[in-house]
Amino acid sequence: MFSFLFSAICRYLILFTPFDSQAIVAAIMKSVKNPDYKMRAILCEALKGSVREEQWQEDENLWGFCWGEGMGPLIWHRLQQEGWFTPSDAMKTYFIDFFRYSTSSMMQMRLALSQMLKQLNMAQIPVICMRGQAVAETLYEPANLRFYSDIDLLCRQENSLMLRQILGNQLDLKPAPNHPDMLVKEAVTLDLHYEPLGIARMDSWRHLTPLRAEDFFKYAETGELAGEQALIVHARVLLPYLCFHAMKHSFERLNWIYDIALLANSIEGELQWDEVLAGIREYRLERPCFYALSYAQAHLGASLPAGLLEEIRPEMDFIERRLFRRHMNHEVIPFLAERLFARMQPDFRHRIEFWRETIYPRREVREQIAGSGCVKCNFIRKRLKQLLKAAWLLMREAGALIRP
């Protein structure tokens, strides 16, 4: 049945979608090749203190990859602080330019967040900074070593209209074109969330976990962010959520897993693992936490209690065990999120609905995927490339299974 459905979809797309077959094949092959796992392994070793100086001297590809993983400021700081290598003048110039950009960007974000929190506190509208600045100020020292490009704020739906009016009138933040939940002003981007998972985009994600916005507010304590009073989420909710978020993006950026490693060390220091484990179980997020914490412990030096990983280890079939080994070998696996989320659905019927919605989502999501121009044409063209890429990957994996 599945092969029939897949072939029918492909026939429809091929018949009704104009495309350059050679360009599609080239794009697929380029996306399938994944040599980056070697560079990710080098980054992990550097974070743990093992550095071969020649690897970092002049390799702009490695440094470019490092910045793409969100680890540029942290790695540079570590290498310089420990005196592990002496950069050339060219590399110093290269990094000064990057640091100027990242420092300027984050200073603008921090100032904007401070102004937002001040206005919202005066109006008594509670919000939670979900990642970015919150993670930077609570887990990193100094905070500017954690790069982020926008501000993610979680608010209650009933406060949305008032919040938009305040931020629009007082701070001149305006909705972005085609993205009504993004408010922008020059270099500052605010991403508003009314729930933490992305259910507004993918309805079937609501079956993955009972974690909702109210859990964030329920387990938040008053603290300080960007010099203003703010709600800080307890690790009982934050760690499962960060693991879910990293898995949602197929663990494609190392800084998300490094955040989890730092949070795990903080939990260990404050003896909070019993409460955090209760949260992992309550929200049924054992699989994301097992993947993220296993990697964080093995490669980033995260401190975990003995037996914790065994307690949250999910049941895995033969295929998933292979996926997990590839993940632990630093590989960023295409479509890993979809394959694991399908396994987290409660039953076969919900799994089928998940795949249907994943392949052909609601119109607003199709518009975002399509970008500009003809929504129908661009969406189908992009989805065709993804389907062909997925089919090619599955054939490669099947071939790997039967080869000796």
C-alpha cells in the first residue's frame, strides 16, 4: 500500500510539475553526502579540551562549519583562553569581523529584550524567553558566547492582542510579511509563541507529548534577564523541552546539544535529577532526552547520574538502533525528526495521519515552504525534491543492510 501511494504521488508530481531533472538529482546527491560528522567530532574534542593545533590554524572550512553550528564565539574563546593555538593575522582579522557582527547583533537583541520585558512587566503581562538570551544568561559564562539570531517569547493567547499593541506602540515592532507571529524592527526579530511545540503548524505533534505552554508558566520562577525581572523556567520543563526542540530539527546544530550538556551539569550540581526525571516521564519525552543526553554525555562531557540513560531508553527496532548509532557517530541524519516523531505517535492510525500532514501540510505551512511566487508550483517542486531525497536515502540504507 505504501509503495503504491508513494508511486502515485511521484507520478502526479512528475506529470504536473515543471522541473530540471539534472538539477534535482544534483541537489539530492549534494544533500545526501554528509562529511560534516568529522568536523563535528573535532568540535566536540575541542570543547572537551583535546586540541590538535594544526586543525585550527588556517582551516576556514572548519571555522565556517563551527560558526554554522553556532559554536564560533565559544570555540574561539576556549582556544584563546587556554592558549591552545596562535592564530595568524589573517585568522585574527577573519574572527574580528565575525565577533563584531555577533556582538553587535546580540547587544541589540539584549537591549530589545530588556525594553520588551520592562514594558510587559509594567502591563503585568507574563512572558517566558524560551531559548536564546535565557539560555545564554543562565548557562554560559560570559553570556555573549552563546550566539542567537532572534528572541523567542512564549505568551498566553489571551494576552496576545495587548502584547502586540504595547510592543507596536512603545517599541515600534511590526509584523513581518507573511509571518504574523514575527515582529521585527531593523535587526531585531521577535518570534511569538502561544505554545512551545509547533502544534499551530503540525496538528499531529500534539500527540507526541502533553507538554504545553501552561507547564512553562507553572514551573517558572521570578529571576532576571537582560537586567529586567523575568520568568525563568525550571529544569523540570526546560530540559525535556530543549531535547524536544533539538530533535525537532534533527540535531542539526551542535549548540542546541551543548545547551543541554550545560543544563545537565547545572542539574547535577543542584541535585535536581529526581524532579527532572519526573518531568521527562510526565511529558513522555524519553526518546528525545535519550538521544540528546546520550550524545551530550559521550561527546560533550555532560554529567549524568548512573543509570539515568537506562531508565529513559526507549524501545528501538533494528532500524532505529542503526539510526541511533549514526547519531552517536556525529552524523546529522536527514529526516531524523520525522522518522523518530512517527515512532512517538500513540498508534498506527495517528502515525498515518502524521505522515499525511508531514507530506502535505495545511495551507499556511505550504505558503511558508513555497516562499515567494506560485505557492502550488513552488511547494510541489520543493516537496518533490524532498520525496526523491528520502527515497534515495531509504534505498541507500536498505543497501547497507544487505551488504556484508
